[in-house]
Amino acid sequence: MMMRKAVSLRGGLLIFALLVAGLIPAPGVAAESVDAPPPHHRAVRAIGDKALPVGAGTRLGALRLYASQSLDAPDPAVRRAIVLVHGRLRNADVYFRSAETARAAAGEQAAGALLVAPQFLADPDADLAGGLPPDALRWTPEGWMGGEAATAPAPISSFEALDALVARLADRRLFPNLAEIVVAGHSGGGQVVQRYAATSQEADALAKDRAPGGAVVRFVVANPSSYLYFSPERPMAGGGFAALDLATCPRADRWKYGLADRPPYAAGRSGAEIEAAYLSRDLTMLLGAEDRNPNHPALDKSCAAEAQGPNRMERGLAYARYLAARHGAAFRHVVRVVPGVGHDGDGMFTSPCGVEALFASEPCPAAP
């Protein structure tokens, strides 16, 4: 009798330990297959209700998006455009609602603001009921974040798609009084915007050929998992920077972490030209003060990303120090630490710091 009780107790303790470890499901909780794809490899729940043609001739596709008004009808009342890029889940509808909330918080400063949330669809989205429109551009689940070419219907870079969107917004026949285009992104979208800021052909063209009263482009980079470095140096644990041992992590100096093996969109200029372009941008970095989890499920934990720091907050601060060390007073990007916010796109962009970054509203409180 005592033997059976001991076995029963040991069995109960084993089951409890497995429940705590998450190795078996709790009663009433359906177990997810160990073969289930990660969230960003699953189909989105909604696709943008508007489309922007990208490319020409046989090399043509359409970028799906949400927008607060038509991008085809002239409107002289538009003075600012906010382009908000989603994270790796491609949930542009959620980011569009965040843009609307931020616009409301900005008050009068947001008068005449046009909101756009582009959607970089991926191959898994073809599994949506009814499928995707045949002209809808889609990428691999990771490729769009680095400016790679779409897998269908034409090999168009996600950066080229952003160029087409910026060009449409800057068209003075449509928006003659638009003075500013803000391209912002969080998490995976922050990765897109950070690399796009360094390589944007349309931003270069607008800066070079800007007509009186024409639009300028600003960039807002929020909580990306990694950054584009312009040299082999990476932050050291004790402070300062040192060259990587590329033999142990060769990918750390390759695109999208470094300049080697750049995609075709970014291959036409030297690394020095790309770095100079990035330095010249009007750019704000937003870092969530609580985005410090080194085991966050969406954090890039590759050796190339780990070489930049243990978590998103530390990676962002280290990157700002890196640029300041390389360029001194020429580094004029704004760095804002958002108090009380972790890895949360809505929390970042609807915070006082986020609203300031998007709409040039009242300055947010200084970081503690």
C-alpha cells in the first residue's frame, strides 16, 4: 500500500514538473504541434483594402496598404504623410489603427495628416481563404525586412515598393502642399526603415531635386532586432568597440547586418556612400525602456545579431554610440528612450515620444 502511494506521489510530481516546463498541455488546453510554423510564417488575418502599382511593363506588382484617403485623388489639404510599417506579423491593419490613435493624440499638430500603412505580404498569405489578388506583391517571411526581391508576381524589392509609395505621396499634382513624409516602423518594420533610410533612392532624389515647398522625408526607427553596421566593429561588453572575428560568425558583416553581399537594390553605391546617406537623414530612434528581454520570442538571436548586444534596448544604444564614435558632431540623429514601454508597437507610437516623432508635436519627457 505504501509502495503504491509513493509511486503515485512521484508520478504526480513528475506531471506537475512537466506542466510547469510546458512540455505537456494543461487540462483543457489544446497542445500546439511542435511542427507548427512560427507566427510570422502563418497567413495574415486581413489584407489592405487599397493597392499601389509598383514597377512597369512585365515587371509589375501591387503593394497592398491601408490609407486614410485615396492616393489617387488630388487633395491640397494634405500637409504631412505618415507611413507606418508593420512588424514581422504583417498586421498592417493593427498599425494603421495605431497611426489613427497617434494622430488623435497629436491634436492640431496633426491637421492635414494622411496616414498610410503598407503591407508587405509573404508567401504564407497565399493560404488566405480566396487567396491573394494575382497582382499582390509578396516576399519571403523574412526577405521583405532586408529589401530583398518579391517572390511574386515580379522580383521587386520591398525598398523599391517604399520608393513607389514615397514618390506617389511626393507627387505635387496630387498633394501640392505636402511638406513632409515620415517613414516609420517598429520591430521588423524598424529593420525595414533603418536599412531603407541608408539606401533609399527616392529620398536621395527628393533631397537632390527638391522644388521650393516640396516634401522632405523623415525616418523613425523603433525597436528593431538589429541594425546595419558600416564596418566590422561591434560593441564590447566592457564598453567601446572592436573588430569582429568573422571566422566565428561570418554572417555578422554580411547584409543585413553589414555591407557585404548587398541585395541588388543597394548594390549600386559604395559602402562609404551608403553610410554618408544614412548619416545625412533626418532620423529618430525610438527605444522602449523595457524592451530588454534577451529571450523575447521575436528577437533575432543569430550570432550576427547577438554581436550587436543582448537585447533590443542595448543594441539600439550601442548603435547610437557606434555612429557617434565614428562621426562625432556630424551624428545628429535623435535618440528617444520611451519610458515604461517594452516591445509594443502601439505603445511606442501612441506614447508622447512616439507622437512627437511622428507629428513633430510637443517634446516628450526626457529619459530618466
